[in-house]
Amino acid sequence: VNDVVFALSDGDNTDQNDANARLLASSFRAEHPRGHAVVYALDATTGKTLFSSGSAIPGFSHFSGISVANGTVFAITWDNTVYAFSAK
């Protein structure tokens, strides 16, 4: 959108196995995220960060992305909360 690239850092726990190579349950991964989701707006030419949602999104995102419509960037977290940020 207008030479801006939007990106999502999801904060998800991507571990599939524990230290003993046992498969981790989805519930464990949901209860132990790596962090929280962050939406970024980047200059498409330079890569410079123009905007970061910082800690505005306390939850993590899993198998989700971002959408842009009518000047708004949307992100959805694991608990189905929708966050909206102005793309302008």
C-alpha cells in the first residue's frame, strides 16, 4: 500500500518437541508462547521501520496473517481478538 510493506511477527511458540523428543501438545504451546504479536509497517524501498505496534497486542498469533482494507491493517490473535491499525 503506497510503497509500504506490512509484516507480522507472530510471537508463536514454534517448538514441536520437548527436550526428550516427545511431541508437544497444542495446549502446551498455547500456554507458553515465545512472545506477542507485533505488526510492522516498513518502507518498501529502504526497509526502514515506519510503524511498530510494540506491545499493543499482548497475545500471539498462530496460523494467521494480516489483512489491509480501506486504509486499515488487521491482525488476529490466537484468542480471536481482532486488532486494527491505521495504514495511513
